[in-house]
Amino acid sequence: MNIAASGNDMLDDAALTTLRQDLAAAFRLCHRFGWSESVGNHFSAAVSANGRKFLLNPRWQHFATIKASDLLLLDADDPDVMDRPNAPDPSAWTVHGTLHRMLPEARVILHCHSPYAVALSCLKDPTLLPLDNNTARFFGRIGYDLDFGGIADAAEEGERLAEMIRGKAVLVMGNHGVSVAGETVADAFEDLYFFEKAAQTMVLALSTGKPLAVLSDEIAQGTSDGWIPYRGMAEKHFAYLKSCLDKEDSSYRD
């Protein structure tokens, strides 16, 4: 990440530019996959070693229009953020600011209401069962928050969500949606991509009304571990997706 040892040190200019472009691309791609929702939902990325300085999308700007230069650079320790004319969405500040402050290892946090993830989150028991390679990918990597209380704009809710996703890659937010944490934008986006596919598999399998062939914990864990050597797929996949954006509209890089 090109971050120096001090917790307050920022990414160098080249790394910050790349991070801005990657995060802007993630917004555009999320919309193209049909996972955006009006002008809501939020993606963020830490730019300091301690995670407290981070990028966040502007309040109520559509994902399809976001450019690298549009992203807000915020400080989770700044008490005056919400008093400024360009203040972020209150829910985004509450959740992402708290997550980055409490979890410096969560470098990138993507939250959206992708259709099948939302459908899964609305089940009485939204546990993602290990049924195939994609569902088993997340075995032991998911936190579940089932205490939906409406729009998340209270500090204690951000703290609760941080504890629920601590040590995990995915947080299923009951009656709400999904949040994914990753080391890079590519890593987080790849998990978001595969989680939506996994949730689709689960919902479709349940829709048959037939008994599910659930993998044993041993096989599920082995499958999940088996994905680790394939982590490089994320960078390749994300690079391809960005190349598709570049051919049609590279303005996300501006």
C-alpha cells in the first residue's frame, strides 16, 4: 500500500491517485451489475495506515457518475465533518467513519443493496449455507448482524457493525444488505461479486422447495481455504472490468 510506518502517514501521491481511480471504477461497475440503488449506498477506502483518513463517495451522487476527483477525503477523528457544506451522508459517516476508526485492517469497505444479498438478508435465518464452490468460498468468513433498526445513523450502531465484521470479510446486515471489507478495491469487489452469486445460488436453491445438499463443515472449510491461492484472480478480474469501462467511458479516472 506504500504507507510508511507511522499510523497517520498517508499514501503517496501515485498510490492515492490509483486508489481514487479504483474506487471510482468500483462505483461505476456496481451500477453496471445492477447493484446500485438510486443515489444511496457507500464505498470507502482508507488512505492512512491507521485507517482514520479515508475516501468516501459524496452525499447523494449517483454511482454511474462518480469520478476519482469527486471522492471526499475525510478524517474519522474530525468532529466538524457533518457541519460543512459538503458533508457526507449521515449514515455513511456513522458507519464507514466508525469502521475505519475501529478496524484499520479493513482498508476498503463496500456497502450496497445487491438484489440477492438483500433477499438472503431478509430470511429469518440468513446464514449462507455451503452448497457449492462460491457459497463455500465464504465459509467462516461472514459476520451476521440481525438487529436492524432502520437507517444506521447512530454511533452505537456503527460500533456494533464494526464488532460484527471484525475478523471477517463479509457482513450480512439483516433486513438490509451486505458490506464487504478487503485489503484492496479489487479484493473487496471480487468478494462482493462472488457473494452476490453465492446469495443467488442460495435463493434459487431454496426456491425449488427441495432439500438442500449442504456440504460438511470439513469440505466447506477445505473449499474456502482452497480459494486462498486464487486470490490473484481479483486483480485480473478487476483489471479486465476497468478495461471495459475505459473503452466506453474512462471519465471515472478524472
